[in-house]
Amino acid sequence: MKTEYSNTVDSEKIFSLSDSLEEREGVSPEYLQLQEALSQFRRLELTSDALVPKDFPSLATANEAVLQKRCLITAAKLVPRQESLRGSLKRLLAAMSGHAHLPESFLNWAEASGAELDDWFCASVKRDGLRLSEIAKTSQQDSELLLWTGRELAKPFFQRYSRTIPVESLQNWNQGACPCCGGPPKIARLEKETGRRYLWCELCAIEWPFSRIQCPFCGNADAKQLGNLEPEGWEIYRIAVCEPCKGYLRTIDERKLPEGMVADLGKEEIATLHLCFIAEREGYHQSVIAFQNKNQS
């Protein structure tokens, strides 16, 4: 099994899929083509002025929020201007055309949606299942489709927003929740030199350090109730699991990579879906909530 890894980590690599993914087991060409189209969409949105929030905090405000253990989503109303959001949605649907089967009824609804667009955007970011179910009922659309497309629409916005967070502030964040959107991590890495664990948010494309002996979903810190699944034949990967909440987190151990190579979590999140199947077969699940200790100094 041949696997290649990026030897640098920078923001551009989050949005540029390597040809090496085509050689990964469990990654279908169709899925990879869809992800490539979505990555191109994000890159174009991030290099334009299309997504500008109505209330964009200053660097000082962002820094203060993180130092106070508050996610940035609590520091400002994170909803793009209506015209910007509508234009971005149009470009997203065009990018997915030919790569994902979207019902005609959904395309018509998305094109005609007005004030409901803001509501859909916010509910998708927060993974508000109740509100998404209500929108699905009134629009006669599938709630899972609304969630997936809504979060794809939100990614460029939150990836731009996350850039306001000073890197040094993240070193003392120590929360399971993403410092930008407040959501749970999707994947993690063990840093090559020290083995320190870094969590990664797929919505915001941001990473932050977090204890290896604590569940990022429920906060459990009892080592006897934490463990790892180690898939046979995938030595560089492990799946961190927590018995009390049954959450799991895909993890790549950079210490087992070739000299000079580090992990690109944007690519790894796409290429390791097989680890999800393994974890869920064992009775674990991807959590939609994350631990946040607001009283921590």
C-alpha cells in the first residue's frame, strides 16, 4: 500500500487535494472528484470578498474571546450578508453539478429561498437538528441534505473567520470544542516531535492542542475509560475512543511517518472514512457536541 504525505502544512494545502489520494484504499474516484470540486469552490470563495460577515470582530476581540475560553461564534453574529450568501450558494451548487445528485426540487427551493436562507445557514453551522427538521418539513426537503449542503456553504466563511484567531492564543485553549465555531473535532494528529495531540475542525480548517488523556466530546479524563482502536494494516492510524460517551476520533500518528513528513489533516479527513466504518462497527459514533470547560483558567 503506497501512501504519500505532504512535507509542509499551510493553508493552501487544505484546499488542494493531492493525486496521492487516488491511491488510498477506500477512496472512490467519484468521491474524490466531488471533494476536489468542493475544494476548488472554497479556494475561490476565500480569495474573493464574497463572504464578509455582518459583524466581523477585530483581532483584539477574537483574541480576548479565546483567552476567555469563549468560542468566536459567541463574539459576533456570524451570518453573511444576504446577497453574499445567495451568490455563494449559487456557486456552490454549480461546483457540485455533475459530481453530486441533487434533486430538482432542492435546486428550485435553494434558488427561491429568501429569509429562510439565513435560518438554514445558522441551523447547519450549529447542527440544530430540530430547526433543520422544521425547515425540511416546510420546504419538503431532506434534512440530511440540508445539513450537508448548508455546512459546505458555511465552510469558506468560517475558514476565513478562523484566520482572525492569533495562533499563540490557541496554545492555551485546552477545550474539546473548536475555538471558532464551537463544534466537535473531526480528526486529530499526534505531533511528530513531541507526540502532543492536535484536534482539527473540518468546518473551520483550524487545529488546536488538547490533552491526550481526555475525551474532547464529553470531557472524561479517566484513563481507564479511554482507549484506542488500532486497525490492522494501518500502523500510522489509531481511533481514540471513550467508553462513557461512546465517541471516537480518527487520529494519525506523525511519529510513524517517514522522516521530514507531516500530516495534512484536510486530506486525511477525506482519506480515512474507512476508520469511521471500523469505529461504528464496534459501537462508537461521531459526536456532534464537544467539551468546553468555561471555568478553566
